Amino acid sequence: MQKYGGNTTCFELQFDKFQIFFDTGSGFQNASLESNKEILIFFSHFHHDHIQGLAFNKYLLASETKTCISSALANSENLNKILRYYFSGDYFPLDLFENLGNVTFSDFTATQKSLRDHFRVEAIKLAHPGGSFGYSVMTDNKKFVFLCDNEFTTSQSEELKKFVEKADVVIWDGMFTKEELRTKAGWGHSSIEQGIDFFSTVNCGQIIISHHAPYRTDAELDKINQSLPYGFQLAKDGHVLGL
């Protein structure tokens, strides 16, 4: 996927005083962390493809870069244990967090409270093996929603509609097509067509289809992108959107 990129999930949201990341897949290694901003990382869950880039961002290793890590899926103590276990011992050549005194862990509710004077952060439980959470970030007049990884079912519809209502940008898990999904029950992902159907009855702005299947070619993605209705587009590495 030279055109769309093959990095795993990492989305960035920029504010004047804050830099927010949702997951640190392999794309995180290319992110420029700004030392003059507060940096927040929210993890949806802890599968390999959503955390693997954390150790490879050169800015994270700089002492002047202050970073807070949080997740609605685990409290700060368990979050610390999960990431330390992954980035040490048998799975990584050094204990990453022994060298990261500039990184702190925070309970999600505490993080929410600390940000209330700037913007609101909410979470919603998603359907994914091992658990996963989606997030929304709201200012007075803008709203961003991140929904990866999720195996959409109609039982989620009403709660999800309320969560995404009036969002300016929504990131939707569209790993599979409708046909592929027939044999992928339990994999924890949704289809592109489910996203199109769901948002046909919801008041939202731009819908970004993400988490492309790794076997998808640029030609296949181009064909899908051209078939999408107005307001939908496929995610690309390095793509920048204004809210």
C-alpha cells in the first residue's frame, strides 16, 4: 500500500496547547512530538498493532517531552504493567520505561477531569476481543470521534448514534468488505458498508474509513474510495484534516 500506507493505527489531534494521540501503532514512529505542548496518548486497547510504535518515536525519548498515557480500558496501574511487560524482558531488548522518566500514567477519569477547562473527552465501550474503547473529543464548537477497533452490530446503534452525533470527523473501523465479513465473525472489526449504512441516519461531517486490511492493494483501495458516497474517504498515512 504505497499510496495509502501500511502503518498500523495512530491518529493525532492538534490543539494550541495539546497534542493528542489515539493509539501508537507503527505510524507513531513518524509523529513529531512538540515539547511546548502537553502530550496525551489514549489507548483503545493493547493489541500489538496498536502499541508497537511507542518505543520507536525519537521525540518520546527526549527528556523535555512530557507525555501522559491513559486508557478507558485499564486503570493507570494496570496500564503501566501492560506496557512495561510488552516493552521489556522477552519481548523487547530493554525496559523502555526505565528510560522514560518523562512519561506518566493516569486513570482515565482523572485525565478527563484535568482537561475539562480545555475540552471534553468521553469514552464508549466497543466490541473487540479483549476489549476496546472509542473516544470523542469536544470543544465548544468542534467534535472528533475515534472508533477503532469495533465489530459493529445493530445492538450498538442507538448508543453509537448518540456518541457520534454532530461530530465533525469520525474515524470508522472498515477493515473488511461486506463479503469478507461473512467469514470474519469474531475478529473484532466492521465493514465499509456497515459504516455507510450507519452514518446514513446520523448527523456527522467527514467519515474516515480506517484500519485497512493489510492484504488490500492500492488499486483495490482506489476502487473502494471512488465508490464511497459524499462525505466518506479512506484514511492515508500522513493525511491532515482541518476541523
